[in-house]
Amino acid sequence: MQFDDVVRTTGTVRYYKPDPVPTALLARVLDAARWAPSGGNRQPLRFIVVRDTVKKRQLAELYLPIWERYVAGVRQGAVRVGARAGTIEHADHFARHLADIPVLLLVLARLADVHPTDRDLGRLSVVGGASIYPAVQNVLLAARNVGLGTALTTLHAAVEPELKPMFDIPDDISVVAMVTLGWPARDFPRELTRRPLSEMVFADRYGVALEAPSP
């Protein structure tokens, strides 16, 4: 695929076929994570590929209560989302069929190898993610390039204490995300719905849209 087509169509896949993902193809997709940038090239990321039926069911059982609390907040107006109509219903299907997805990929990080330069600003620290999520995005893009669908979720981070003994995760390694991976049961979008460039990119100061020629 052309790069532009990959980035414009790597959407969240919530419906999967039961067909297994060949190990060689999975390794090819995961190899893309190794080439992502990280602070000081410390490479804090680790992954656990979960294909065992029992373990997938355990992950699903931990996920669902967190999801139900989240969606209740959405429906009560306490949680704001920018999703289109129907997205919550699709995500609910995803949550209730999580154990049926061929691959659940636990994303882990050694946080001692992450340097958050914004932790003293009196707000949510996010900079540490710069050494984590580019590698995850590489996986999402590599999967799309070979026709595999993915979804990124971070809800399992909330149940890290339960996950560590289940997967023998060391004390100094943290759970930072989970990626589902498999063959999509529905077509990929022709192009994702996103804000226009003029609302995201500014010239010299905030709020002044960069004047870019039409593509």
C-alpha cells in the first residue's frame, strides 16, 4: 500500500473474523515497533502476544466492567466523546466479544526508561508517552499495510495489579495499553473522518491557520 493510503485508512476495527493470524505475519507486524523513536534510545516497550483462550477470556472479564462504567458516563453526559452516532454501540460489541478476537497484544513499558519532562507543570503528565505510543502506532500501521485490523485501548492499565500475576509481569514493568489484532470482518474505511488541517496546524502563533494549498 501507499503510505498515504495506510495512514488515512488505519481506523479502529471492532469486528473481527475468527481466522488465526500466522505467527510469521504477526512477527513481521510487531517488528515495526522496534524502529520507533524513544527518549535516549532506551526502548522501554515490551509486548505479550496473548492467543490462549483462557487468558483472553480473563482479559475480557477484566475489561468489561471498566467499559461499562465508561459507557454509563457517556450516556449520562459525564464523559464527552467526539465519536459519530453508532460508535458507542460498535465499541460495546467490541467489548463483549473481546475474547473472540484472535490476538490480544498487551503493551508494556519499563517506566524507569521514560523521562517525562512535564511532570512538574501542575497538569496531567503526557510527555512520557512519546517513548511509548509511537511504537504502538507503528504496529497499527504495519498491521493495516498487510490487511490486518487493530484497535488500541488503554482500559487494562487500570487493572495492572490483577494482570501482573496472570502474565508474570515484573514489578518494574507497567501495563500501558492493549491492541487487538485480527482479520477485519468489515471493509476498511476509504478514508477516516478527521478535522481539517486548518483547525490543527497554525502558523507562528496559536489560532492562525497555516495557509496550505489544496491537495
